[in-house]
Amino acid sequence: MTPDAGEPEHTYTLLGPDGQPYRSTVPGTLGGHRRGRLYGRLDCPSALRAIAHGHYVEHRVFFADEATAVAAGYRPCAVCMPGKYARWKADREGITTGGALPGVGFESWAGAGPAAAHGP
């Protein structure tokens, strides 16, 4: 449905790769916590629990995609993205895993495209 000529189009505030907010007509696909510098799924049980208890909302941010969240300096959530979090942590700590956790850098743990968001 398109907005009527007299109705303003709904916009969302997202963070860009530089960590600065910008307005978008498309909602974010990932949520994050500004103070914790982490990002995760919008249905993350940990984030939803914190929101239900009246926490988190003040520091909630949203991202268009995973590449933007990573570029802005955020890490994957350990609760809703455990595989990506484990890879991020291993890369950060310089742990050699013998292939159990692939590669080094963003491409190894963030993947490429929507299919990678559902990976291990």
C-alpha cells in the first residue's frame, strides 16, 4: 500500500556503517544495543526479555543488514547468533581452531547475503 499524497511516508531510524543514524523508508533487519555494541535478530529472546523488563529500549539501534552492523563496530549476539558469535570471538582472540571455525575477518563470521544469516 502506498501512502496518500497528503500522508507522510513512515520512516525508520537506522545506523549506517559509520555508526551515524539516518532515516530510511525500509525498516531494519537487525536490532542492536548501542552500549553493548552488539547486534542480533529482531526476535532475539535475550533482547525481548530485556525490553519486557523495561530495559534496553533507550539504547536500541537498528541496522539495514549485517554488513552495516559489522562496519559500524558491532558484534554478533551470543544468544540469537551463537555460531557467528563464536567465530567472532575466536577471530578476536586469535584462536586457531583447526578449521572448526572458518577463516579470519568479517567474511568468515558474517557470511554473505541472507542465506548466511541462517548458517551455523
